[in-house]
Amino acid sequence: MNRIILVGSIILMGLFSCSKEDDLDQQITPQKLVSPDLTAYVANTDQTTSPMTGFLEIYPCTEGTSIYFGNYVEDKKTAFNAFYPIENGEIYAGYYRKLSVPENIYNLVYWGTPVNNNDPIYESPAIKNPEIRIDTDLSKLYLELRKNSDDDTYRPVFDLVYALREKNLANEDLSTSLDRVVAGLKVIVKTSNGTPFSANISKMEVRINGIAEKLNFYTAEPENKTKTVKFELKRSADNKQMTTGTVMLFPSTENPLLELFITLSDGSTHSVSKNLSSTLSANNRLTLNIIVGDIFGGGSESGYFTVQNWIESTETIEFPVIP
């Protein structure tokens, strides 16, 4: 677990900690600084909680606004937000940067990524993060999809949770509940007769259309559901299915179009497509079973941080013939 926490902290610092060092020249105010307590738990479907493991970022905004206040680091007001790696509900003993601000009322923006060793996600997520300075209006900033270098498609994103809460840090801690703001998609491709895939298949790729381009940094609302996200599937050890870890996506338009591309060893590419019956919504995870046939030509609780559990669904698509 320690290895995952350390690697993840590097990922998340690259994901959200995008402030500029030239904001370090502001001196401490004479006000008392506070660093409220933090505990982190995950909400289960049976109304109980279990310790959370993952990473949390907190951005304090001036009371009643979306204007980023900043955070005090070594007695200086900086643009560097609070960052907490969490393991089993507690702050991890390695590096973290605490929230340290004067006693006051703030609008706190929380962003984080849960980690679940029992449910691996797609191994190469990416995101384009905003540049944040003191007095920046966070409602004008976005987390955006990162474009692939070889075409006009985009990469899957991280598992993201979010909250926006007004807190009086003179007498309240940092506890709140967080909601997942991405959709999960698990694609499993099998042959119609359950036999192993032909060695003649060199690559299998899925494209999902109608995905939001970005999430508002202050509200987490998705915008511009026009983009296409692609990801490659891998063969299972027994060669009887092609799949990958759960792919995280920004929410989609209704019934987005799925495209399955199969590349054969002779270099030819064959594709099929179909609109999903489901819509990829925040905090929903769809398991998509794709059955292929022949291929001709040569898929808040007080005191805690809580994360809502997935709403699970399953859908099956059959393609008897791949032209």
C-alpha cells in the first residue's frame, strides 16, 4: 500500500497542484492560523463506513465566492493548496501539505482520487489541469480531457471525487462527504462461442463518443459532451476475452455511440458500432459485455470524508459479424 500511496501522491500533485511559485511573496497576517482535523472514510451501500485510502486536495475560497484565497506555507500566503495522502482513514506519514488559513468562513472546494487495490482502473489515465493563483476565480477554470497525440481522440481520466462546502474554520473541522463526478466503464469482449481469440488479431480498441470535454473546477459540472475517448483492450491469460481495468470517463451525452476497432496481423482494421442503451453518468459504472462473431477480411456524514458507492449496471452487445 505504501508504494501506491507514494506513486499516487506524485500523480495527484501533478494533477491538481499547479500553482505558481511567484505567489510566495505574500507575508503572514497577524490573524491566528488554523489547520483543522481531517479523517477520511468511504460510505458503503449498507449505510456503514470504512476507512478511505486515496488523495485529497482542498482549495479554500473567500466566503461566499469562488475566488481562491490561497494557503499559508511556512508563514507565507501561497497559491499552494492543501494536499493529503490518506491511508486507512488517516493522513499518511509521508509528505503532505496541510490546510493552514486564518480563522474565518470559507467555501472549500475538495478534489480527490480514491484508490482501490481490489478494483484496478485503466493503467494510463490523464487529465489537463488548470493553473491556479491567489485570487483566481475557480468557476472560470476547468479539469479537461487530455488529447492523444496521434489523432483527435482523448484519454480516459482519473477516478475523481468532489465536494463544495461552506465551513467556519474557527469551530468546524474539514469533514464532509464527497461525490464521484466521473463514470466508470468496464468493457469485456468475448467470442460468441467462448473459444479463444485468433492469433490473427493484433489489437482491439474501444472508442466512446459524446464524452464531456471538461469539468468546471468550482462546480464539477460537465460541459461540451462532444469528445471521443479511446482505449486499447488487452488479452486475458487464457486468451478468451479482451478487457482492461475500469475506465474512468467524464459524463456522456445520452446513449453514447460505442465503436469497436479490431486490427488484424495483416494490418487491416475492421469496426462495428452501436449506441449504448445506458448513459454514462457521474457515479455510475457500466459493465459492457461485447460478444463478437466472425471477422471477415483477412470494446455526509459529520466527522468523515465519504464517497458515494457506484451505481452498478450491466449491458450486453452482440456483433455476429465484423465486416
